[in-house]
Amino acid sequence: PQLVRLADYRPSDFLIDTVDLDVRLDPVATRVTATLKVRPNPDGREGAALVLDGDELKLVSVAIDGVPLDDDAIEAAPERLTLANPPRGPFELTVVTEIDPTANTRLMGLYRSNGAYTTQCEAEGFRRITYFLDRPDVLAVYTTRVEGPKAETPVLLSNGNLVETGDAGDGRHFAVWRDPHPKPSYLFALVAGDLGVVEDRFVTASGRDVALKVFVEHGREDRAAYAMDAIKRSMRWDEEAFGREYDLDVFMVVAVSHFNMGAMENKGLNVFNDKYVLASPETATDGDYANIEAIIAHEYFHNWTGNRITCRDWFQLCLKEGLTVFRDQEFTSDTRSRPVKRIMDARNLRASQFAEDSGPLAHPVRPEAYAEINNFYTPTVYEKGAEVIRMLKVLIGPDAFKAGMDLYFDRHDGEACTIEQFVACFAEVSGRDLGRFMLWYRQAGTPTVEIRTAYDAAAKTFAIEAAQTVPPTPGQPVKQPAVIPMVVGLVGPDGADLPLTVGGAAASPVIELTEPVTRVTFENVAARPVASLFRNFSAPVKVAADLTDDDYLFLAAHDADPFNRWQAGQTVALRNLVARVAALRASRPQPEEPRIADAIGRAFAPDETDHAYAAQVAGLPSEGDVAREIGDEVDPDAIHAARRALKRDLAARLGDAAAAAYERLSETGAYSPDAASAGRRALKIAALDLLAADGAAEGVARAKALYDGATNMTDRIMALQILSLHESDARAAALAAFEADYGDDPLLMDKWLLIQAATPLPATLDRVKALMAGPRFDIRNPNRVRSLVGAFGGNPTQFNRADGAGYAFVAETALVLDRINPQVAARILGAFKTWRALEPGRRARAEDALRGVAAAPGLSPDVGDIARRALG
Ligand code: DPP
Ligand code: ZN
């Protein structure tokens, strides 16, 4: 396969200053006339041919300065339009193409979703609409005329401000939109359909009156209120936290039912997967509300980090994504609970990014080559990309960080940039050399930091020795030491932090690990402290410290850093789980650590008031966490059994406290999605989960009662999920009732599909196959596919069935889907990202399945790339 390499980057030979699009909508033959003001790029090659990108395009005609071109002046193919001898000066190029939105099941370019036309252009979808220099460093001002039938498409939208509407005859009408901000083609959008709208206004800090519109399916308007509220709060927050104002007269969000991603930040016209817009207490969970808020914020924040300042090329994807994730994390931290957000982000990073980083699909935050860019919208680019920026902030401090951001916005507004240009802003304002810090962008793999501590009672010193290693990853056998900010505290015997003194002076809590081994000795340490390491998860690394369980249990009780207070309990539980797995595999009795119950049980204390935080304390490490800690020869069944055994043990020790907490926290009032109420429900569910851990009648009855009496979707879904873990009559009844009650609501059926696909029971695979053949599934809808097949791929025991049937199913489904939607098919195949860590039997079966995919004829670049890289 053809690899695109960062090292081969060249500026475009031509630039396009303006794009005038005339789009005449038709379900199967949409006519697109693109009039482009083209000129040679002074930084390009002189005399070069003009080569425009296309993808499955049908060319109708080409003209230069109004003069039609003969066939011999052009070379036209569905994927390319070449003009060998274009004019040497500026010229106007008019290209007419015809496309079929109904046949577009890939959902890239212009397609129809539930009867509405919509577009998705990132990364390379614009070339499916017209021939273009479809690369992010070609910025143009767009004017878009959309024309369609009044009856089917009363709403006609594109980027920017509305400048004209009118009748087009024949029952058709048109709208002209102009976006004054130069943008790359991937930010183009067009939506047309019969949609309902919710409207509001926002006045920016400098007084711009912005019309806000959220478009949804008719009849769903009442489910758009929360998204609208989140828009306004995001706009205000970006003004206050980053000094960034909105820059058009209208900001629009459209919810569509068929969407490859979560949402898309098209200039002024964000297009959303409807699951991240629509919410009501009866249909959405607390998790849905939190996701909607975060994703609305994320896409809105892209207006400055991504749209006003975009990427020079797709290798720089983290420039906009890592930074925008960082910004949405900060928004959520300010809006909800900062420690809880940090814990959830760390859990998520470990589950998704650490997993990716430890396997054959590992790649740097800024990759150096790709066969298919769609496959690099990954947790490494997004979430690790955000962590790198967070480390930068820790290293240079919040004031310099803010100055660096301001400089970046000032200096690069309107440009297409690189990571080097971004980091240079922070180097400049801080006066620091960030050259070695750049390794975070170039080196893949999760560093491990081994810590040894020593207290010298006579000298009253406490020494910390930190040894770092960055593991080999595909294409990168040898690594250099990273620049790792380790934020530490020394917790004294009374639980309070001791002052940090080094060389006779007060020392920063930020220790920079830049060498293979770094040593620091703190002085005047009156009594043996316990080291609190990597406070607030100050670096995305694995830590192996010589602290004892006693030390961690002490931290779990006393650490002033809320993240590490949580982490300490997790660490003790994780150690116990690993020991339990080893015991199971050696047929030894299960090792018990009764004090885990003390750490976890703190969550259920009657005087605990931070319920959201307590719910995190109550949650055990996941099966994936245990698998990664073990590292190789992984047996998912043993891990599942070990975790279950620990849960049963905890249930026995904490049952009364959990039952009391459950009663105490049970709702009476009306539902509100706010963070405090959601936290209360989360802790209640954590208590119920423990009470139902063994599948015994009493716990099941409680879950059934919650299901039957639920007055909001959070309680109902959580109850259903707990019921789903064990075979019982209540389980079957609740699943049937849910389908009967919500069968006509696709987003609720997604939850129903997901719960069944994620069930750790041997019948799951057969059930998934039956559901796939049933009426609630539709392979053309990415949300259905992700809910059923995607969730099954994330089911630790059932995807990893010892007989290999789970692997075969996912592989076969990916091949079927590849003919319909390669991007989503490649995602599904991502289930194999940790296959090499499995025990030999499963490993061999997973490899067979992957080889079957790789050998299949006619693979898309998307699926071919994942299969090949996964096999390494
Ligand atoms: N829509 C995706 C995101 O916002 C890609 N830009 O991250
Ligand atoms: Zn994004």
C-alpha cells in the first residue's frame, strides 16, 4: 500500500482563494458546479501540473476562465483530475460533477440520512463532492448556493452567514451562504432536509449578537434543550478561560442519525451524531448528558483550535485534536468536578490509549506515515495528545502556559500550522528549550517509571529514585528517555503534607525526569513519609513503585491529592486482582486483602458528601486494567473470575454499608442532570452493583425493583445493566420489557443492544448474532454497528472466547461491513488491538481471524491497513 510520509511534505503547487459552489440537490444525481479562483503558489514548483483530488466522482465538464476544455487538455478519472498545462497566472476554474448521495453508504462526502442531505468532509470527503486540492493547507473563502425541492428540503444550510434565499422555480428554492473566514475543505458542510429547529441567542463579550440554532428531526425539539444550554455555556467559558469569541452571526448544530464519528466542527455548522445532541430525562442517562455537554463544547472550541488555526497536513492532527480535547477537559473540570473528571480521563486513557500503545497499532501522537488517515483518529492522537499539552502546562506553569496560548492565537490566526509552531510559542514565552519535550510527539509507547524510595532517619532525608523506560513499538525499536513531569508530595505520619526542601531551599513539587535514572533527595524530613507520586496523574505513564500495600492504604485514607487518594485504593485492588489471577491459574486458593474493603468502603460512609468522587472510589479496576497489568499470556476468563471473586469478597464485607448507602441515596425528587445529582445516582448504582455482585436473589430483586420503579433513564439502564450480568427470570423480563417500551426509539435500542453485547455470559455470541438478524439492527447505521458489534468486540470474555468464535464473528462482520462503510469496519476490527498479549491458544485463533481478513480480496484501504498493522 501507498504510504504518505510526513518527511515528504511539500507545499501545494497551487492555491485556491475562493470557492463558489452551486449544489443542485437530487437524491441520485446531485449536480455540483464549483468555480475556483486558482493561482500558482509562490512556494510551490513552477510550471507544475494542476492535480485535483477526487473520489468516486463523475465529471461533467471543466472550463478555464469560462472556456470549456477539450478532453485532451485534461485527464479525468474518478479519483483525480489533471490539467497538464494550466495558466501560469491566476485563473478561474469551473468544474461540474455529478454525485449520488443515496448510494453513498460510506457516509463521507454528501449523503442522505433519514431523508436529509448531509456532508462529512474530514479528513478527505470533500473530494467526493467535487475535484479539489483536498488538503488542509489550502484555505479558501467559500460561497455556497444550495438548491433543492421545497417540500423535501425546506431547510437549506451551509457554512457562514446566510446572504440570500429565493425561489428557483419548479417547486424548488435556494439559499446562498457565505463564510468570510478562509478555511480548508475538510470544514465545508451542507445540510438540507425537513428538520425541526430550536432557536436561541448569545451575545459575545464584545457585543456580537449570535443566532443559535439546533436542528433535529421533527418531534425531537424538546430533546434539544440541554444541547442548546451547553452551547451557550461553552461560548461563555471560551471567552472567560481562553479569551476566544465567536466570529459569525449564526452558530448551528444539526443532529443526524447516520454519522461515522461523534460530531464534526464544520465552520458555523457543526454536524452531530444525534446521540450527542438529543436528551430528555426519560431517554438519556447521566452519561449521555455529560457526553453531550463535553462534545458540544469540544466541537465549539474547535472554532479557534482547528478552524481559525488549522493543521498544515494530517500528520498534525493532534495540533487541533489534542488541544481541543485538553480544552474540553478543562471546561468539564470547571463545570463539574475537577478531580472526578481527572479520574475519569485517566481511566479512559488507560483503557483505550494505554491498550493501543501496548499493541501492534501503537503510533506516536504525531504519526510519521499513514496508509489511511481515517485510521489515525485514535485515542493516542486525541487523549494522549491532550495529556502532552497538560504536561507542558505542568512543566512551564499556568501563567506561561496562558501566555503561550495567547501568543499562538495571535501569531497563527488564519494559518495552517505544525506542532513545531505550536510548541515554539511556549518555548518563547517560558524561555525554555522544549526540544526534548518534542519526543512526546515522536515516540510511541507508554513509559514505565520504576520508583525506589528510601528514608534515612538519622540524616532526616527522603530519597526518590525514578528509572524510566519507554518500550519498543512498531518501527521504533529503540527509545530515548522522555521528559516526564512527576508531581510529588510527601505525606507525613499525621496525614498532612510535609514541606519539600532540597539543597536547603523550598523545592517545587514538580520533578522533571529527563534521564534514564533521576534521583532527588529531600531534606529536613522529620519522620518517615509516604511518597505520593504523579499527583493528579501528572504524566501518562505506568508507575511501578516500591510502596507497600500499607503505604497505599495510608494514602487512600490521607493523601491531600484527590486523584492519588483514589489511585491508591485502585493500586491495592489491582495488586490483589493480579495475585488472584495467578492463584487461579495455579489452582491455589484466592489471596484475600481485607483492607481493600476499608479503602473502597469509604465511599459508602454516611458522612460522604462528594458522591461523584465516592462513586469513583467504589469502582474497581476494570478487566482491561488487570490484563494490561499482567501484560502477556493473558487469560480473560481467569481475570473475569478473579474480579468477580474480589467483588463477592467486598460484597460480603461491605454489604451492610452498601445497603444503607443504597437506601440513603435512593431518589425521591424530580430528575435533574446536574453533576451533583448524577454523582448521587452513580454512587447509588455502585452500591447496588456490589449488592448484586453474586447474582443472589436479594441483589437481583433490588435491581429489578429499581428497574420497575425507575422514573428516569439513568436508573432504568443501570438496573438493566446490573440485571444483565447474571442469568435470571428478572433479566429476561427486563430486557423484553425494555424492547416493548422503547422499540421505536433507535437511540434507546442502541443501549439495549449494547447491554446484551457486553454481557459476560456464554450465550452472548449467539444472542448477538440473533440481534444482528433482527429488526433493531441496521448495518448501514454506524450507531447500531457500534452498539452491537463494537460493544461485543470490547467484551473481555466473550470476544475472547477460547474457541475463537468471537474473533471469527468480528472478522466476518468487518468484511461484510467493509463493502458498505470501510471507516466503521476498520473501527470494529480495532477490537484486535491487544491480541498479541493473549495466552497462546487465543492468540493463535485471533491471528487466524486476522489473517483471514488480510487475505480477503478487495479490501478497503481502511480495513487493509488495520489488518496488516495488527498482524505487524
Ligand atoms: N469530528 C471529530 C472531532 O471533533 C473530528 N474532527 O474530533
Ligand atoms: Zn475534535
